[in-house]
Amino acid sequence: MGSFEIFYHQLKKYTGNDECVVIPDGITEIKDYAFSDCASLKKVVIPDHVTDIDSYAFYECRNLEEIEISSSVRFMGQGVFCRCNSLKKVTLPGTLTSVSRLMFYHCVSLEEVILPPSCRTIGKSAFEKCYSLKTLQLPETVRTLEDNAFDDCIGLQKLDLPASLETIGDHTFFNCSTLRRLVVGPDIRSIGTGAFETGGRISVSVMSDLPLHSSMFETNWNMNWNFGVNRHYNGKNENNYQLFDSYLSGIQFHEWKPSAVIVLLVNYLETYEMHRDHSVYDEKLRENLDECIALMIMDRRNKALETGVRNHLITKDILQPYFPQIKDRELRIRLMDILSDAERTDTLDDLLKLL
């Protein structure tokens, strides 16, 4: 049939050079690599008689910009759109329960993907190197993000994780340097190595008691969290990997290097009100107050500093030597007011005890 190699109801290979292709009547399956490396192709229409699109069907169709996929499609193999550099928007059929591995790998122009409402799994490297993808709406049905699912999505700014998410694989958000916030729900059961190693400034809150290991945040034990060998914050490379405003109740402190512990303690103060049990964090904080105060001042973590003072974890005597280093005049005034209120309260308490 012209430019189509067909075997029964299978489209085995397209050999033409048209810019727009409509899959012929009678075809139910598009075989592996059927359109691979088709440089002329810009648009494909997949009608409702097609049910299966096999692996790498449109591999490296570098100029493919638009594809219409019928809701009749019930299976899409791995790497279907791998290296389709010009593809910008895709609506996946509602019958799919997963985004297969490598499906959009290196689709560097991809800006929008509408996922099926029944999707349960985002496969390995499914969106890896999708540099133009800024946001993605994950259905509430998603349970698993496999390894490297969003690896190197350097443009990804917003991703709301469903509360029902159970598994986050290795390096899932590796080098997503513009992603600023992730909230992991209470159903999470497993988080892989380097899952949150975005290389940027990020807030991560895990709303469960799952034990949180250092390897989940960085494969090199958090050595890039802006500390020198002496445990003191060095103030350099402030645009590098930083953790802020993060609620992490399941921390196993003995697994973390001393410099990383300081980062975690400051994050604890930034999310103080969210914690039900303060005892373990407070004890650790008292052991490392000087290092924590140094980080809070250098990195302008004002919320954490004020919280520490307000909750009597940082007293006037401890903070006094650091006041000359606080350049923010309004912050100094607020801290002085909090300390004055604390002193008045202590004085009143002492008087009441005498009555």
C-alpha cells in the first residue's frame, strides 16, 4: 500500500516522505520503529481502529510537532516518542494505566502532556531530558514514579505529587534545578537513592514517618550543601543545592554527616509548627546551636532564627555575640522584641511563684 509496509493488520514500516500521515484503515497495530528517523514527518493522526503502538514507533522523528491519538489505543510500548525533538504537546488516551519507560525521553521541546485519569505508573526515564516541560498534572491514581522519571528536567518548576503516591524511584528528580517544592503524601512507602537531588534550592516535605536516609537527598551524603570541612557554613555557591522550609520527621540523624545535620536542624525550625514531637530535634539543636545560628545568619534564614528565639531554644545570652553579624535592621528589632517579651514573661512567672 504505497509508502506503508503492512502485514495483516500491522503497520510494519512507513517509507514515505509526507509531512502529514493518517494511519490507513484496517491497521490495529503500529509495530516497533515503524516511523523511526522519519525526518519529513510533522503530523500524525492515529484513528480509532488502532489499539497498539509498539516500542520506539516514532523514535527520532526529529520534526514531528503534532500527534492525534485516538482513545481506542490501549497499549503504548517503551520509547514511543523518544528523541522527538520538535514535539510540543501530547494527549495520551484515557485507557492507559502507565506512561511507559523512555516514552518522552529527550523530547526537548515538550511543553504539555495530558495524562490519562487511570494512570498508575510513570515509567523509568519517561520524561528524562524534557527540558521545556515546566509543569505536569499527575492524576490522583498515580502510585509509582520509577527511576529517573523526571531526570534532568531542568525547566520543571511545579509538580504536585498525589497523596496516594507510594514509591519514588532512584534519581527521580535528579538535576530538576528549578523545581522549588515537593510534598510527599502519607502513603509513601519507598524513596530511592538520590530521589531529591535536584541540584537547586528546594523544599521537601514528607508527610509520613518513613525513615529518611541521607542517600535519598544526595548520593554523596550531602557534601554540596555549602559547608566547609570545619562544619561551618561558608556562604559560597548559594545557588547550588540547598534544602529549605522542609518538614522531615523521619530523619535518622546517625546516618547523616555533621554538616548535613545542621541543614536539617534549620529546616526543622522553619517547619516547627508542623512537628508533633520536638524532643529529638530539640536535643540535637542544643548540641549544634553555634553552627545553626551561623547558617541562619549567613543564609538569611530569618524564619528559623525567629522561631528558635520565640520558642526559647535560642536565648539572649547565646544570641548576643551574633547580633553584630545580623545586617537586617528590622530582623534585629523583631528579635529584640521577642527577647524582651520573653524576659517580661519570665519576670512575671517569678513573681507569681512568690505569691
